Amino acid sequence: MLVVLALLSAAAPFAVDMYLPAFTDLADDLDTSAASVQLTLTTFLIGLAVGQLFIGPLSDRYGRRKPLILATAITVVVTVVCALAPTIWLLIAMRFVQGLSASAGLVIGRAVGADRTEGAATAKLFTLFSAIGGIAPVLAPLLGGALVSFGWQAEFWALSVIFALMFLGALLVVPESLRPENRQTAGFTGTLRTLGRLTADRGYLGYIFAFGFGFAALMSYISASPFVVENVLGMSNRAYTLIFAINAAGMVIVGTVSSRLLGKFGPEPILRTGQAVTLAGGLALLPLLAAGAPAIAVLPVLFLTVISAPMVMGTASALAIGRARYAVGSASALMGALQFGLGALVSPLVGLGGPGTGIPMAVSIVVAVVLGVLARLVARTAQPVPEPGRQLADA
């Protein structure tokens, strides 16, 4: 079940990363601009943000399993439509719908994991999610690079197969984890009260903003990296695919190691360390990119900048959920909506300088990490919640 939940949480990385190598081909084939192609990424992220706000509270009221199965089935159908899209505007619209339905895998996958764990076990599980889910950014660009010669449509046909596997996994493996006595029954007004209680908790808000800005830093890299590696550093499409996969593999390794260290050090020190590494990398990238440094100087720093993402996102998300055990679905939904809302905002901003510069990417990473550090400091000033148990809860 852990593997299936991680696969569900990898819906966004697959849908984002797989077609990155085909960006230039997509623009040429549909006779559109790079900005329009990046809009397909932005609308998908907006759909992910909006979808979680609806699906999370629904899963608190009706349970996890039924919304998950229905939404993943819709994702398969919409992805097929994306593969058949004859215009960029239809593709942009379908990517929004794809984001809406794919959001269920993220929000409900986290909720199922939180339903079955408590305390440090939740932090370890969420960090493992980030690590196992990090396999998607390794496989997605490699698969995308292998398929790019068959046209951008092949990327979406492959995605439809992956989403079909997610649907089967949800149908056959994921149980109903929310007991009837723990479900929200107060209707729409009760949902609003729950959301109000969550947003009034300074600790919860601080940690979800630390999580969200950590993702924004990662999205700065993801959305700008094709143009930075190919246009700024002058490397080939296939070289970009390999570089992206190496960086993603580093994220998997760091996430796995971090999950093992959580029991010894706790989530806060891991979160602080992850933010410090990302900030140092972003600050080092700025002068390198401004001076037009060669790839041999830029790429190692870029690697160090992005590999700490699981340290930030896994621990911050677990600390946030730990303060909201009374409404895990809604808490996960708000966190996910903020995550992809910030990601959607960052994606077009890193392209403002045009495809020939990487400075906006580095600036965006630095600003996002600084804001994430401030959010963590705000969370630390909040009243603590009672420390939950550290073992797996009864299913």
C-alpha cells in the first residue's frame, strides 16, 4: 500500500516532468510560443490547487476510497483527450481538468497515510513519500526523452497508461482508512468552520507555508531548467534529460536518508537543514549565472540546490498535519492548494527574463527559501499541540 500511495502522490511529478523534454517540439508542432507552452504547466498546477480544496473536505465527510477511485478514473480519460488535442488552447483547458482530478491522488494519499500513523511515524512516512515519489522525476524525464522522437502526443499516451495503473492501484490496494465515527457530518457550514479553525492556527499556517515555499523553490528549477540547461548552458535535449534525472535521483537518496534520521533528530532539525542547503545553493547560483559560468561550474551547484527538497517538504507537511488531526483531509487540501498555487505563480515568473538567462530562476529560489524560513519561524512561536504517539496507529 505504501508503494501505491507513493505512486498516487507522484501524479503531479509525472504530469509535470514527463513532457518537459518535448516543450520545444510542442511549441513548434502547435505553432505557439514558449509562454503558451508554459501555460499548460501553469493551468495544470492551478487545477491541482483548486481540486484539493474540494476533494480534501469531501474525503473528510464521505471517506477516502470513493472520491479517490472516481477522480483517478476521470484523470485517465482527460489525459487521453490531452494526447488528441489539436490546438494549444484545448490542451491548456484539458490540463486544468487533469489537474483537478489528479489532485485526489495527492490529497487523499496523504490523508490515508495520516489516518494510519501518528507523530514521528507520520513525519517518516511523508518523507518516504517524498523519496519514493521522487522516483517519478527520475523516470519521467528519462521516459519523456525516450518518447520525444515520437512526438509530444506520445508523452500523454504514456501518461494515460501511468494514470490507469494509479487507478488500478487505488481500486485494488487502497482500503477505506477513515472510520465512520471520525467523519465530518456538519455539511458545508461545518467545512467552513474547520477551515476557519485551521487558518487560525499560526503553527499550522507557518508549516504549510514552509512546505509551499519549499515546493515553489523546486518549481522554479523544474519550470526553468529546460531553457537554462539547453539555451543558457548550450547543452542538448538528451543531456538535459540525463541532468534532470541525476538531480531527481539525488532527491530520492536524500529523502531516504532523511527518513532514517528523523527518529534520532526529529523533524525540526531536518527541516532547518534542508532550508539552509537550498538557500546556500540558490545564493551560489546567482553570481554563477550572472557571470555566464560554464556548465561544469553551474551543474554541481544546481544539484546541491534541489536535492534537499524532500527534507523540507516531507518534514514541514508532517508537522502541519500533526497540528490538524481532527480534519486531516481538509488540512491536506489547504496545504496542497497552497503548494500548487505557489507553483503556478512561480512557473511563469521564472520565464520573465526570456529563455536566454537563468537569473530569474536563481532569484526565485532564494526568495522562496527566505520566505519559507520566515514561515517556519512563525510556526515555532505558536502554542504547541500535545505530542502524539510515535508508533503506527491501528488501521
